[in-house]
Amino acid sequence: MDFKLLEKTLSDHAQPHFRARQVWAWAARGAAGFEQMTDLPGALRATLAERVPFSSLALQVETRAGDGTVKALFRTVDGHPLEAVMMSYPARSAARVRRSVCLSSQSGCPLTCTFCATGAMHFARNLSASEIVDQALHFRRSCELDGPLPSNCVFMGMGEPLLNLDSVLAACERLPDLGISHRHTAISTVGWIPGIEALAQQEMPLRLALSVHAAEEALRSQLMPVNERHPLRDVIDACRAFYARKRRRVFVEYVMLAGVNDSYAQALELARLLSGPERSTAERRPGATRTRRAPGGPQDSASRGERNAAAIFKVNLIPYNPISAARRAGENGSLRPAYTGSTPAAIAAFRDALRSRGIPTTVRLTRGREITAACGQLAGKGVS
Ligand code: SF4
């Protein structure tokens, strides 16, 4: 729903200030249209239905996978495509399913990560806060008759959220009304340092997720050209500063590409990067007394850097969803590299290498493979 248009329409009809909140409360609870807002005057409901589109997005295609993943392709009123996904996971502590929505912040993306379908698309524009919230509202409505409501949100759809931070934050302010708390909302970035610094300064306890994908600067620049502008070491420093201010652990996202970034040595390099300096200044001073650890304890072999890294970072290894040759063709017709996903054995070995260095590491469940659920894949299938 276009909030500005809603507020203007209410103002044009001399409605009291609380009306906008009243309409929003209905929408956030999953109302399907103005006609369901029974505590609004009937004439006003009719006026709103005539003048304010209930969603700022038109649903173009929706696909469902056997694992419960739902992917939606929308168009903005000016015709730009964007995608959003809802994933279902078994809850940890009960038999209930947990649902998470993955939202887009831009139509297309100005950054050109070489493994990403969205990166091969034309960048259209930033999305407004209303267009971001309408993605979540779409799934909120579809869950009304269909089990649990989404309780988690990640900004890992199309676009770099920190290049559109004002709209993303305005959308985040509304998500708790849908049942998605700030603590369960994660904003993902490829490492846009000014955005990380700005995010650290605002009050909502949002999570930060950093797409790393390679610990070596040269390889990362090949995979993610943004690394030339914001080198990984500087980005990691910005993440440490984010943690120091917010005390919110940073998720490190690492997509597993066979033969590219999935070797044992690369896992150790990632562990070194996250662990930072191994010894404190005091420990480096000649004659400084070293702290003794109890032998045999769980942290016995962990360096100070590893213990710091375990507090600050948690790594998610992501099995790769290959993109088609058609999608790999960039806007200028040049074909981007063909990556394949790492084998389960390679992913497990990488995970174990990180854990052996004290880095908390999980492998993300694959979701929606048959409906090409990775960002940009549906828009690139000829339906955009
Ligand atoms: S991975 Fe993210 S930042 Fe990189 S091209 Fe894709 S959408 Fe853009």
C-alpha cells in the first residue's frame, strides 16, 4: 500500500489522523481489502478502494515448491520486476513450522556479483518502503488461511539493501506490526561500509548479514567487484565496530562454489580473517603474564582471536543454486562464469575446518530448488 497516497487521500477527505493507523492495523493483520475494515465508515471504504490501490505491487507469477517454499514475482506500477520468497522451516522446539520471508530492496541491482542472477539484470531503481512492505504483506495475507504467519525476515532478495537504507529502515519499522520483530530481521550486505556504519547508529536491534564468499581479496574482487571499492579487511573492521556498538552477532554468508572457494586452505583463510589478531597487545609485550587455560576444556585450543570470532561472527555456508546460461548473459551479452555448487562432502569438510578453529558454522538448508528460488532467477526466466 502506498502510505503517502493513503495519507494524502485521508487528508483530502478531512479524516482524523488516527485513520491512517487504523487502515494500517487492518492491513498488517492480513486484511484482503478495504471492504474488510469494518470499523471505517462505509463511504470512506469505498473512496479508498477507488483511489488507493491496496498493494503497490501487481503479482505476476507465484510458484510453490514441495518443501513449502513460495516464490512471487511482482511488478511495480511503473513496470519493474522484483521477487520475494517465503520459506518454511521445521521449528527447533515444537512441531510447528517457522516461516521466513526474503524481501527485495531494489529492482535489479547495480552491483554485479558474478554468481548472482540479479547481478546480470538491468538495474531499474530503488524500491520504496511501501513496495518493500507490500512483499511481506502479500505473504502475510496468503498465510491467513494457511498455517503459521511469517516470524522472520531477511533482506536477501534482489538488490543491495544498504544502497537503499532509508526505505529499508522505514519498512523495518512496520514489520513488527506483521509479527516480525526487529530481532528476527536481518539486513544483508555485500560490504557497503557507509551503510554498515549507518546501520550501527540507528536504534532498531536489526541483525547484520555479510556476504563474504571468499576470504582472499583477489578472488573476492573477481566474484564481487564491489570488493575493489570496499576491501574485505575494511569491511570486517566495520562489522567488528557494528558488533561493538550493537552487541548483535554478525552472520557471515558464504556461497559454496566447486573448485573456486571451497578448499580446506580457503576455510582456514576464512577462519584467520574472522579471528583477527591472534594475541592481545598485553600478550605481545615482552614479559607479559599469559593467561592459563584449564587443560582439556572446550576452549583449550582456541586462541583469543578465535574466541572473539565466535562471539562476533557466525558462518552460514550456502549450497549454490546454479543459474542458467541464459541468465548468465549480462545486459551487454557477455557470458558470465559458469559456477557449479560444491559437493555435500566438500561443504561438510569446509564446515568442519571452520569449527575446528572455533568458528560457529552451519550449512543452510536448501529451499525451493525446483522453483529457482535464488534471487533474480524467476525474473530471468523469461517472465520478466
Ligand atoms: S549478490 Fe546481492 S549485491 Fe550482488 S549482484 Fe546479487 S543482489 Fe546485487
